[in-house]
Amino acid sequence: MLEPLDDYYVNLFSTLIYNQSGIHFSKNNRSILENRLRERLKAMKIDNIRSYYEIIIKDPEEMKVLLDSVTTNLTRFFRNTGHFQTLEHYIIPKIISFKREKGMNHIRVWSAGCATGEEPYSIAMVLKEHLPLSFSAEIVASDISLTSLLTAREGFYNEARIGDVPLAYLKKYFEKKSEGYKIREDLKTMIKFDYHNLKYESGSKNIDILFCRNVIIYFDETAQKALINRFWDAMGSYSFLILGHSESLFGMKTSFEFVKTDWSCIYKKSLTLAERKI
């Protein structure tokens, strides 16, 4: 039988997770951390949190497992339709025009916090439909959850999870299987799924479009600012940042420009600001 969780160690885990990932547990969501800790203790057949803490500070692989367990991976295809309408009708035309002026024809996208893959696959479908044949695109899709990345790489989704996919896209980019649908290989080849902890530099450069939705709400102000600065460094001189509908850079001192389109609100890194970083 598990012993009651000691507040001292729960706080130590909270600090450890913050230092490792930037994820902040406040009083309002502390129960999530406690539940995940109990699950790990039970799975490892450990009856007290002190023993688990001694293990995790020495075992980076177990740290990854815990970080995986405390992340929220709620997502769906074409989540927040306004963002994909903005991608189709505003961002893609702007990027195409800019690239053509520069004599370039390749677009780089980063789906940061991609969860089980619905977001990057949705992006890939839109790009396939709306990029000129002379253009190519690559999508880097990253997450801190190894479990979610395995699902994303497989690209198989049951009937309940493809309800928001337009019928034309479903017929064109999915293969019907006995228990669901599988992403076609020609769409898969556009995407590279990779483990990445947003606490650290990604190594990505010249990103044209960056989706990071419903992620920074789990960070405190300091971690948010550091992450947004890392995004700035990873993005190209003319590029776009898409955050979740409940997230914004309001009140944060950054060089991104706020852009309100007919469909949603996004952020732009423009040529006139490319050399600035606050």
C-alpha cells in the first residue's frame, strides 16, 4: 500500500520538473502532479515517494517517463479551424510571395508540442493542397512525450479521432483500415517526428511557420519569455508564429508583431525587425 505523499517531496518534484522542462505546477493544478506521481510509484512497485525521488535524480530515462506522464496531449485534426484558415488564406500566400522575391521555393515548418501528430498532419494536408508544385515543404514535429511520438509516427487513428478531417482530405490522405484510418506514406514523408524538450534549444533555424499551441500556458512567465526568445532565434527573417487561442504575448516584451487576420490572431517576425531582439 502506498504511503501518503509527503508535501516536502511533492514540492521537490515540482521544482525538479520545472527545472527540467519549464512546466509549472501551481496550487490549482498540483493534483495533476500528485496523481501522476502515484501512478509512477504504483507502476514501479515503490511504496514511498522518497525512494522514487532517489531513483529519478540518478536516472534520466525515468525523468523522461515522468515528464511524459505530466504533459497533457489533448489534440485533434484541424483543431481551432481559424488557425488553418489563416494558414491557407494568409500565411501561405505571404510566405510564397516572400520566397519568390528571394528566389527560394522551400518552406520549413515546426510543430512544437505536436502530441499524437494530428496537428502536423493537418498542416501537411493544407500545404499539399495550397503550395505551388514548384514549392517543397518539410515539417519538424516535436514533443516531450515519447508515447505520443510513437502514435504520431505510426499515423493510425481510430474512427472517433478523424471526425474533424474534411471528407476530401480523408479520401486523399488516409487509407481506410479495419479499425480506423492510416496516414498515407506520401504525406508522412513531409514530417520528421523528433523528441524535444522546449526547455532547451532545438537546433532549428530558418523556420518559416511555427505552431506552438496550448503549450506555454503550462509555463510560468520566466519560462515563457525564454521559450519565445528561443522561437525568435529559430525562425526565419520573415516568418509566422501561431499560439493557442487562449495564449498570447500580451504584456511580454518581445519583437514579434501582433497580426489580426479575418480568421485568427497570430504573430509575425518581419524583415524590419529581424535584427532586433529585446
